[in-house]
Amino acid sequence: MFEAGEFKKGIKVEIDGAPYMIVQFEFVKPGKGQALYKCKLKNMITGTQFERTYRSGDKLKKASLDEREMEYLYYDGSNYCFMNNASYEQEFLTKEQIGENVDLLKENTVCSVLYFGTMPIGVTLPNFVILRVIKADPWAKGDTATNNMKPVVVETGFEVFVPPFIEEGELLKIDTRTRAYSERVKG
């Protein structure tokens, strides 16, 4: 259980049998009376948000969340298949469950799948993924006066801005947290 005094941004709680994350938090101490804790909560399954105010002494149940390492295998046209490497069990997740990282997801990538009870509700990619450039416009030599960046498309269809010397066929290291180019990889 979390007491209202322990609330902070990022805490995951259970309300009415569903997992919520505190996305915004504000402590208010009026002149008289109890301290108030204004929270903006986001449903981790549906994504809906609402605001609620709690008084000091109020308690919320800690969400029973579990993370498991799973390998992304394939996309079947409507769902994404992940396999638990220890038990070989497979889970199928929708594009909505994976979120914005779907365009950085490559076959055989080991990810962290978040479960609420027995239901998968989210996927966290590793901090960096290595992807091959499949489309890059040529670089005009001598165009180095400014810090230009050009868009390229990687094998997953994701478009990322890179330095102008990057060419088709090269491997890039992309930071999944910022969704930005990190460095060129030899290989």
C-alpha cells in the first residue's frame, strides 16, 4: 500500500482492479485542514487519464506488475508475437499495447514485457537497437558549413535524422528512449 505522503510521479497503483501510473503530482497545504495531494493518473491498459485529489492518510494499493524478458519473433498482420525464452510460451500483443516503439521493433529483439496479473500491457525495448539503413539520399560533398542532418529510413520503416555522411546499407545505433541516432556501427 502507498500512503498519500509517499505519492510521486511514476508510481504505479491499482484502482478498481486496473493499473494506473501517477503522471503528474502536486502537494497542496491549505492554511487550515489536511494536506492535499493532487494527482493526474493514467490507466496503463487503456491510456485514459483523470485527475483525483487525495488527503493525507489516504492509501492506494500497489499495482501487481511483473516484467518478463521476451524475444520479439514476428508480426502476423494484426498482432506481434513475443516468446518467453525460458518457457517457450508465446504472447500476442497489439500495436496499441506496444505503443510508439513499434516502429523500432526488429525480429529477434529481446524486450521487457510488462504484465498486470496474467495480461501483458506494455513493452520496453532495450536502450539501444541496431538497424540497417534502407533508404538514404546522397550527400553533397563539401556541404559541411552547417551542422546539417538528413532523414534516412531504416529497415523497420522508421525515419531518423542522421549526419549527412550516412549511406544506404550502413548499421545505425538508435537510442529507443529519445528515438534519435546515436552512432554508426561497423559490421
